[in-house]
Amino acid sequence: MGILGISLIPNCAPSLEKKETREKNINPNSKEGLPIVISTWFHGLEANKVAMAIIQKDGKAIDAVEQGVMTAEADPENTSVGLGGLPDRDGNVTLDACIMDETGNCGSVSFLQNIKHPISVARKVMEDTPHVMLSGAGALQFALAHGFQEENLLTEKSKIAWEKWKKESKYQPIINIENHDTIGLLAIDKQGNIAGACTTSGLAYKMHGRVGDSPIIGAGMFVDNEVGGACATGMGEAVLKTLGSFLVVELMRQGASPQEACEEAVKRITKKQNYKDFQIGYLAINKKGEHGAYCIHKGFNYALSQGEKNEMYDANFYHQ
Ligand code: SD4
């Protein structure tokens, strides 16, 4: 079996042949180095900057990931996250987010409305409740009880876009390959601890009540302090069907590099689903500070911060 069809035998030592395959496939940008912060899409640059500044001051990865993605949630120009997110088909901005720390604790909110920073509500769920997920009206009730303020997240720009869409009301939940930008962010701090966060307003013009992959631990994001972490962006249904981020981390646990693991997770999707009309992108890091990135179609990019650098890179892609 080739390396990308990794067998599920724990601790199996990689053969020489496998090693050569790995070196060929390795992401040319991949290098080791801690601390590390990586995140999806162009808005990742700003998020990484905030996250890395916290880490450089000896802050914890969990604080870095939360505050990093909050920059995208607060940005009204970003039409896929928080304030300014494109609404569902009925005009409601509904939000999904999750967060996970180095101990395996995690929290999540889904189908949450009118709260600018769902990632912070998810963290509160993690820290102040015996649960992992709160959804809809219950998540809002919990947020308000914890001091979050309700506000309208539908900006004029998003409202105009929705009204234009409504004229045809073509309900085809197909992501425009170049136009989606959920933020998933992974970080390892100076103590070597990992954390991850993912936050989105999900697919534009989705059905009311639709929940994507982003708030599902193991789908939109997963970290394990023994191994590394992964996050996803793109058509959430495809990621949900394969529990992609968990898959990436488990492949790394068995010896795959972050790049190989991302490639295999994309191939699990392309093997079974008609991937022509949707995009999926994965990011992964391991505990050495190596990273991987892979997507179905050209166009997925990510921000990587290691040492002094914080730069954008294009991910390798499956569909040539
Ligand atoms: C979702 N995965 O709700 C999200 C959308 C996304 O960039 O990633 N957009 O399906």
C-alpha cells in the first residue's frame, strides 16, 4: 500500500520506499520550527500576527488561537465569518465555531445568531459548562447570561448581496471556489502546547438551521497534543462525511507527515464525491512544527507564521 493509503497499524515503522514517496510529496514550504501559527486564507495574516504576538510574550496557544480568529470575526469586509457574514436564505447570519486546547478540552457553538465573537462563546462552553456543544437559541441564551451583547451582524453590503441573490433564489449550496474564507487557525506555543480554533458564518444562502463542519470537533478542526492538529475550509458537508480534521491527525499519529495526511484526507473526498463544483482545503501541523496544506482545486491559500516570518502560501491541489 502506498504511503497515502496508510495502513491502520499503530507504530508501524515507515519503510524506505515510503520515505522516498514522502520526500517527493512534501510541501516545498514545509520546514520545522516552533512556535508556529498557521491559518486559512488571506485574513490569516492578521490573525497570525495577533496570535504570534501572544505566543512571543510567553502566552498560551489557547489564548492565541481565540484572539487570532477574533480579528476575522470582527472584520465586516469578511463575508464568511462573524460580522458581515453572508446570511442564510432567509436573511439570518448564523454562526458556527469551535475551539480545542492541549488537554483535549473543547467547546463549540452552532447556529448561533447576533453574537460577534462566537469563538469566545465556544471557549466559555468549554470552560464553564460540562458540555461540548451548545446550539441555536440555547447557545444565545448562554452567551447573554455570560455578558455577551446581542448585535445585528448583517451589514449593508451583505444585505444587498442577499437581496440580489433572492431575485433568483437559486438554492444551490455550491461554494464559489474563489470566494469563501472561514478561518481555521492552529498554534503551538513556546511550551510546546497546541490549540486550534475555527469560526464561520458558513455557506452563504444555506437553509435556515444548516450547520456545517466548522463547529464539529474532528470535522472542522481537531488537535491532539501528542500529535498535532488540523483544520478545514470549504464545503462543510464533504468534510463532515469524512470527519476530515480528525482523519488528518490520526494519519499523522501513524507516521504521515502533515502534507501526506492532508493529501490523503482530500483523496478520501475525491474518491467518493463529485468534487468538481466544490472546494476543500486542509491545513495541518505536527509537534515538530512542520506543516502541510492541500486542497481539491487551485486557489486555497494560507498564512504561516514561524520565527520572524508571517507569509502567504498557495496550497498544492488535487484537480489539475
Ligand atoms: C461551512 N466549512 O460552513 C464552512 C464554510 C467554509 O470557507 O469553510 N467557508 O461549510
